[in-house]
Amino acid sequence: MVKCTWTYLYLLALLTLITACNSITSKRNTQQSMNETKTASQILGDSNYQAMSYGGYREVTREVQPTLEQLKDDMKILSAMDVKVIRTYNTHYEQAGNVLKAIDEIRSEDPNFEMYVMLGAWIDCENAWTDTPPNHNAENAEANGAEIDRAVELANKYPEIVKVLAVGNEAMVKWAESYYVQPDIILKWVNYLQGLKKTGKLNSDLWITSSDNFASWGGGDTSYHCDDLEALIKAVDFVSLHTYPMHDTHYNPSFWGVLESETLLPKVEAVEHAMKRALNYAKKQYTNTREYVHSIDSTKPVHIGETGWASESIGLYGSNGSNACDEYKSGVYYRLMREWTKKAGITCFYFEAFNEKWKDPHKIKGSENHFGLFTIAGEAKYAIWDLVDEGVFDGLTRNGHQIRKTNEGRVDSILNAVKLPPLKQLK
């Protein structure tokens, strides 16, 4: 009887040990599975991977960098609204590396956390941002080389997070008079990065692109069409184009305005019609660009690297201009753009997550400071009030403030600020 009891206890202890070991192994395998990351080819075009442009700067100068904790707060806010891919713009400042560090630390704490990055490397021409006239046929080789080197370093340090490298931001469009370069400069760096992939010095799954205005990719004025652009289209892994109907409410207002037949409609309904035409304008720029790109390389994916609509302007797009900017219109554009791109399988890096006041430090109400879906203090603008109502931001803060609605959540306050676009005779 005693012998049977000891045998039973021994078998029970052995079974418990085996069960515990299996549990630990299972948990480890589960964590490894959760930490497995997708490639750019799997992410881009997948409507489950919502994308956003991100800066995160709080002050009037980028010399004041967001802290690691502030960046973590922002990443958690974006994740709560189902954003899983963000885009940054340069590697010169500490922000790019710190964003990656913040994501990495959150992932270590929470294996379910998923956030990927399109890491930007800024490209300038020779004499950019100086008193000397810019030389658009040459580059600022030292600064550009440092940007690329740092991008490579960060991509290799965080391969599970960095999925795309973008060479330049609006670096080829000719209205960027202070710094633009010719396509051969961008092509040089794209080829350099593609070469690093081939030699194993960069992850072969990393995608390389340049993010630029639709016209720079051949979707507008044919003056941009050239052999170097064709070579660039073939060299990148996908095309990242920008489209901004908001800006063209001033510069090319062919689509913008209220038709005479709409003047008797309720104001909100008339604005909805105008905003749908703005979306169609963006769609046309995308389609024209894709058609040109596919005439060069029919296999090349085309996604939207930037589009957005500011919620305020005292300049060209405000009450003394095209009446384009207010919180209601920006909300309508966000909704329409997300609906279209999700349905079409287009990744859209919406511009942008949070307001940033360094962009136009001398004009507090300048449109460049008001593209965010959130204010700097963490108020959610009208575009995402529904997410606040759903409680997705519960327990999250920005700059020590809980996420709450702008205008104290008063719809009447939002609508009262809406001004009708000008009367328009559309051809």
C-alpha cells in the first residue's frame, strides 16, 4: 500500500513537471509567433494595415525633441485607432531613432503590439536653405550621405520594425524651390540601397521608394517625363505619391466650389458635394500617375505617401481665400479618403497624426500647423470623434491630458464655423 502511494506521487509529480514544461514552451512559441513581423509586400495594400504620417513635435522648433515617453504615448494612441504603419521624414534628428526605440520597447512589454515604419531620409540639392542660390542639378552630398547612412543603420538595428526606406520627401517637385533635386540624384541613392540589399547589407525584404508629388512621378505635367524618371520607376519597389486637393483649392481650383444648382441645399449637404469633387480630383491624380507608372512598369505598386486636409487657415485656404479649411471639411475628407483607399486596396499615409507648430512658427493659425487629426494637447478633432465615443482612447493620454473631443464635443460649434466654398461654374 505504501509502495503504491509513493509510485502514484512520483507519477503525479512527473506529470506536473511535464505539463509545466509544455506550458512554458507553448507560451514561448506563442510569444515568438506574436513577435513575427510582416514584410512590406504583405503590409502595403492590405486594408488591415492603416497608415499615418507622423512627426510628434510639440514645440516651435525641432531642436526640442519629443521624449521617449511622449513617443510611446503617441504610438499607443495611434495603435488604438488601428494605425499599424507610420511614416517619418528624416534621420538627422534624434526623433527617428527614438520612435523606433519607443516601438521596440512597447513590443517587448506587449507582444501583441504591432507598428511598422516607413523611414524617411531627407534629400537636398546643393546650397539648399542657404543665401546662395540652390543648384538643383547637384546635391548636398555630405548631408544626403549622412541621412542615408543613418537610415541604413536604423533599418539594420530594427529590421522587425523598419519595412520601407523612402529616399527624399517631395525632393523632385519643382515648386520645392529651396531644395529640390533632379531624378538622377534620387535614382543614385535608390540604386545604392538596392545594391545593399543584393549584397546582404540590408534585409532583402526591405522595400525602397521615394515619396513625392504626383507630378514628379509623371502623373501631371509631361515636363517631368525623362529617362531618369523612367529608370527610377523601375528601380523602386513601389511608387509613393502625394496628392493635395486642399492646396489646389487655391492653385488649381478647377474642381472647387458650390454649383449654382446646390446653392439652395443645406450648407452641410452643399459642402459634402464639394468635398466629393475634391476626392475625385485626388483620385484623378492617382489614376493619371498609376497609368504613367504602369506604362513604364506594369507590375509596380502605387500607393499614397501623403494626403490630408488642414482644419484651420488664415491664409490662402481660409475665409480670405478659398474657404477650404475648417474642422468639418477636414473630417469629411478624412472619411472619404479612408473609404476610397481601403476599398481600392491602396495604402494611404494620411497626413498627419498630430498638429505640429514648427512648420509655420510665425503663424499660429497657418494651415501647415493644423493638419493633425489631434491637437498638440491631445484633443481629437471632428474627423475621429466617433473613436472617442467608442472608447478606444480610454486610459490613454497625450502631454498628460486624457483624449477628449475638440470644441467640447459640440457639433453645432463645428458646423457654425463652416464656410461655403465659392460659387463655381464647373465646366
